[in-house]
Amino acid sequence: MERPRNHFTRGRSYKNDEITVYWKPDACIHASYCYRELIEVFDPGRRPWIDLSGSNTERIIEVVNMCPTEALSWKWNEDARNIDVERDQTNHIKFKRPELMSTEKAKDEIRPVSVKIMVDGPVVVKGNFTIRYNGKEKNFTNGIISLCRCGGSNQMPFCDGTHRKIGFEDK
Amino acid sequence: MPMERNELDENTGTSAIVEIIDNGPIKISGEIMFWDLKRDITDSPSEIYLCRCGKSSNKPYCDSSHKMRL
């Protein structure tokens, strides 16, 4: 969805003995990595939908790092451990602050534009691109959008998660 | 209208154009890295047309099935 980055109205956190996972629903674009990889922890049909007791910390971190947006992030509960977290832990909370990256730097770093067909889900477009729809035109710098492929979204052309509800199978 | 290369590179730093065609597919043109996670395909096409009606029998690409909808 196209929403201002870093603008979240709600958020929740979930803890186990070692880590805290943060959930920012407004940032979710329904890329669907989380529940396809680890339904035991991330189950959109359950409340609460995140249950960290469903898997081990290592696997949870691995899946949270797959989230292409800031919707899911994590940190170690023991603060000292957070200092040493490396860049490959893309969704560690300290890397999820894009305001630290200047627009110019973002432009240089990201090209070409990434187009990802998600399994039985939307197409996720990421990078510096222009979108045209309904006679409108918008430029994105280091942006990310998720476009409906199932034909069922109520927020066309964007994905609203309907593919899961209607059981869209990409075949 | 296909985008000219220089139009892509100027001004905004835009590398690609995503065009939602009314009652039709998603057209993406420009400098693209393409991944299809289900079919394990990676490619760098200069232009693609992606199905967005859910009916194509050549997914993720458009095969004009949207025109056959009842």
C-alpha cells in the first residue's frame, strides 16, 4: 500500500525469553512470507496472530528478516546483544529506520527495480519507480508497493490480503 | 506508449515505470530484476505484462484471459 513511511498509528510487540518481535500492521503489504514460512508462529487466522512459542528463536529471526517492509522487526531482549547485530539481519529494529538513509543515497543504492512474484500472492515492486494508474502518476524513491494478482482486492490496484481469503492459487 | 530510456533516467532517478492498464494487466518496463518465487525464475526483462485478473493460464504473465471474463 502507499502510505507515508514511518507513519504508524498502531503497533504491538511479542516476547519470548530471548527476543521481542514488533508488529506494525500499517506497514504490512501482504507479501505473505511470514505465514508461508512459519504458520506455527504467524497465523493470520488466529488471535493473537503472532505466537512466539510456535518455534525457536533462530527460526523466528530468520522469518522476520524476510519481511520486505517494516511491518515485522525484532530485537534481543538483552540490550548488549543488539549492538553487535550485523546488516544481514535486515529486520533488526536498528536497521528499520529508513529516515537515517538520505534520499540521494537511496537513489544510488537501489537500481534496478525489484519485481517479485510472491507465492500465491501479490507482486511486490521495490526501488525507484513511477506508477501510473487511474490517470494518476506517482514517483517512489526507495519505495515499496504490493499489487493485486488474484483479481479480488477491494483496494485495486493494490493488494489488500484478499488472495489468502479466497484461496488464490497461482497456477 | 513505451517509455524512452532517457525519460526513465532523468529527474526522479526512476528506473522503471509500473503501469496499471485499465481492465488489463500490469505493465512494467525499464531496468527490472524479476523474481518468480513460486517457479523459481529470475530474469531481467526490459518489459513484462503481469496478470492481475487471476485467470491467466500462463501466470504470472497476462494471456488476455481478462477479456474472456463473463
